[in-house]
Amino acid sequence: MYFKSILLVSTLTFCYVNGAVLLWSNNKFADISPLRGFSDENLEDLVKKMGYPEVTVYKSSFSLLPELEVHLNGYYTAYNPNGDISTENATEISGQDLSLLETKQRFDLAGEGSVLSVLVLPNGRSKREVTSGSSTTETSPTTAKGPVLYKGKSKKDIYTLLYSSQPLLLRTSSNSSNLELGQSTMVTVNTASKDPITKLFVKVRVGEDNNDLMVLQFFFVWSKTYWSLKAVNLSSLTANYSANLNIVNQFSVPAHFSYHCNGVTVFADTTKTTELLIYDMQVQIDSKNGAFDDAYDCVDFMTVPIWSGLFVTALLGVGLIIALTAISEIKTMDKFDNPKTKPLVITVAE
């Protein structure tokens, strides 16, 4: 197989080049010569020729290639050992993240859009320096009960943020179970150039021993200059479980604003048997500095108590106006009050 041959080439040449690039897509793309360099400009030209597909850039070590082979069946692939792709905004993956990658690709293949994935493989020396310590994308299992922030960055340095004051709660009425979803171990953002949908992928550890892995896929939809959070798909990587949940209370927020809502935001399926609860949620998909911008609150500006107060004030104001108008219409006899005029004489007959 071609893919197996490139694995051998990679092991022989990675010490002499700056890096290598592996590409795969669900649509056929132009041949990439392994004898020429492949830079960011070449990647931009390829994206343009493919009609601007949804592009995701990863980075990893050469040791991941044998494990990755089984996940590329059915894809069009290409390999270039002389790659020079910027990895500043790439998502670093390890062998433990292949399950998340497999889940994400399963969602992509089910859709109709074109997808292009790029894996950058730096040279062996620099990669050993990076992996000698702890991974930057993997966090140790945690059972913290505090706030949760999911933060991902797209290729264009645009951040997608989702905050909850408590760990998310997955509640299933069919088996009367409650599952807390805390801090993430990996977050990726996918935004296609001509696709109004932005996808936020979050992998979290769940369960008492943190052995179960759950993938949350949040769907954000753009409508002109407004965006909204429509749904979330849940998929367990260690158990045969998945669910598609829609947000109960719809909202729409202008660009460059965040959305905030005190209390509980609920995502539920059509039968209301599975619910995902987010506490005091604040979310934004177009943050430029990695922090929330001014927030649109879910509580309307004119609430019921405000309307009640305005109604009572209006009634009192109308009554005051009527009283002042009635007083102004009273006419007195000025003759009795003017001392310069002849006084009025009234004779009384006995």
C-alpha cells in the first residue's frame, strides 16, 4: 500500500528535513509531489483548488503514523517529507487522542461538506525536546468541582469559549444516572471558509476513576452577523453511547458579543430522556484575545416586575395630570379680590 510505503520513507528521512506533512480528505485532491517542498502557500493553493473545505491542522511525532493508518481507510491521502507548515495554531495530538480524532472524522464523514486534515510531523530532534516533559494538551484527571472553561483556537487566531460555573451535568432519566463533565483534556475548533457552522470539539474524562472519555461536539450557526448555539452531540469513547441534544431556549447574539445566562441552560433530546445542564453559561465563538467580550444576557431588559412598576407609575401619573387639569379649570370672581373697584353692595330687605 502507498501509505505503508510512506511510513518507511518517513523513518529514513525525518532526520534530514525540517518536517513532513500528511494530508487526508474525503474528497479527491491534486497530487502532491514528495520531491518538492510543501509550505503554507502550497496549502493555501490546495485549499483554493478544493473549493475551501473545512481545514484542520494537527501536529505530532512520527511514532503516531502506524497507529494513524487504521483511521485513514476510505480517505484520499498524500505525503510530503519536505513540509514547512506553520504549527503555531495546530492542535497537538498523541496516541491517546486518536479516539477523539476518530469520533470527529465520523461526524465529518456523515456530513456533506468537504474536509481536509493536515498532520505536521516535525523532525525527530525537536519533537523529542517537546515530548520530554508533560504534554501541553493532556491534563491530569481532575475531580474539581469548580468552574469549567472550554477554550479552543481556530487557524485564524479566533477563540471559541464556553464557561460553566460548575461541571456540566449529563442527566439520563432512562437509567436514573447523573454524570459530571469537568475540565477538558483536548479542545479543537473547526470553521470552514464558506460554512456557517462552527464546531467546538471537547474531550473530557468522566466517572469516579476518570477512566471514561466523552466527546462533546457543540454546533454554532452563523446567520448574517448573528450567531447562536444550536445543539450538542455527545459520544462516549469507551462505551457504546451517543446522544444528539438541542438547546431548549434558543438565542441569537451579534458578532463580537458573548452570551450569558444565570441559572441553568438545558440541552435535551426530543423525548426529554437525556439532558445536559450548563450552569451560569457564558459563551462566545469570535473572541480575538481569548477573553469574553461584552455580554448579551438571557434576561430581557424589560422584565415583568419592570413592566408592573411602569404600569403603576403611569396610572399615578395620569391621576395627577387629571387633578392638576381640574384645579386649573376653577374660575374665581376676581371682583371680590380687587380693592380698586367699587365694592358690591347687596341690600337685604327686612
